[in-house]
Amino acid sequence: MNKIIIMTDSTCDLGEELIKKHDIKVVPLHVSIPGDERDYLDGVNLFPDEIYKRVEESGNTPKTGARNIGEFIEDFKKYIEDGFDVIYTGIGSGLSSSYSNAILAAQEFEEGRIEIVDSNSLSTGIGLLVLKMAKFREEGDDVHEIARKVREIVPNVSCKFCIDQLEYLYKGGRCSGMTKLFANLLSLHPIAKMIDGKLTVYKVPRGKYIKAVDMQIDEFMKDLPNIDTSNIFITHSGRMDGVEEYIYEKIKGVVDPTNIHITRAGSVISSHCGPKTIGLLYILRK
């Protein structure tokens, strides 16, 4: 059995410590900024705080781009030639063409050497699956068995976020002007959730932002008997004013705190959701 490379993209938001600990290979997605002709790479030469600064200066939000087929071929080639099998998962097929590009790139290699798994997720919803891949690899599974097991887990990932403002979603064409107007007038702070591979607003609490955060925590507590507590993520886009620590303090008494990871979202995720977005992400057992 060949050794296995686990590969993901920069939207996994795992953080440098977990990436190094589990020997995960991360490939960056693209970001472009109106008025700037450079092609930026998420987490390589562009980071969220710089994005927020530019948006505030210009009023223009960045555009994000998939990893293309040629890039994926090069990503896979160096490991295949060294005798590794590769398993890849990244941002879900309903959100980006990266998944389909990876599928097409994998067809350039010997059949059975590369497995592509559709996460149907984003951010640490992907990261949770990547950590499962690392666990199964450590247990001695081959690349096909890892892929089979992880595909069974995909529907059980709970991936949702509280969004403070709809400005970034509106400018990026992901919500209407009317929706943004009503959200501002009525002090709405939507909770968006990955449902059937799409990021969908599924609850719209009215009032202060912390009310939406508490709603996420309440759902976590209700789900707790059914949660795989080996890894829990609190993932945010910055400028949180301590909300990430607030969530941590609320849940650390009911799960092993060493299994709770606080991570920062990268440039691609932050380009769409804007600052002060936060999620509490985990895997349900069933």
C-alpha cells in the first residue's frame, strides 16, 4: 500500500498548528481586488485584515477564484511521482468550481491513485473532514477506504455561522439589496448554515448580535448527546471583540477543552462574509 498525502485548500481554516501536526498539504485559492491587477493567493500574499482595510478605503469587495485544473495537476503530480496516493477535499462543489477542477485534474493520472471527496462544506466544516482523514490514515486505511469513510461523514457536519453585517454578501452578489436593507432596519443578524451543499440563511434572530451567537450555543447544547466531541471548532473572521472566547467559556465545561479549537478564517471566506462572522462547527454522530 502506498503512503498517503492528505490535501485540502486554503478555505479549510484549520490553522497552522493543526496543519503541521497532521502533515496536511494546503493549496491556496485565488483572490482579486478591484483596481489591483495582481492575482493574490489566499494565505500566501493576502490576509483578511488587509482585505477589510481595502474595502473600507475603496468600498469594493474582493472577488475569489477557484484553483484551476493546471494548478491541481501540478499539485498532484509531485506526490504521485514520489509514489504517494493522494486524497483531496476542499470547498464544496456547490460553492466553487475547485471540486470539479480537481476531478478533471485527477483524470490525468493512473486510475486509483487519487481520491477526490466533495466536502459539501466550507471553512472548518472542511477542516473537520480533513482531520478525520488524518485519523483514518494513522489507523492504516488505504486511500479508498479513507474516502469511503469520509463520504459517509459529510452529511453529518454541522456548519453554520452568525453574520454581523450583510454588506460583504450584498457587494459580492450573494444577497439582495432589499434583504440588506431590512436586516439593517430591523437589527437582524442572520445565521447561515450549509444545507445540501449551499450556504443558506436559516434563522434570522432580531436584536443584538450576541442573541444570534447564543442561539448557536443553544443548538450546540441540544445536539451535545449526538456530537462527536473529538474536535470542535470556533472559527471567526476577525474583529470579534472577544466573542470567540465567550463561546469557548460557554462550552468548555461540557466537552474536553483540549478538543476545542479557535481558528481564524482565511481571505476567501472573509471576502464573502466580512468581519465579525463566527461559527461553532462539529460533526454529529448520526
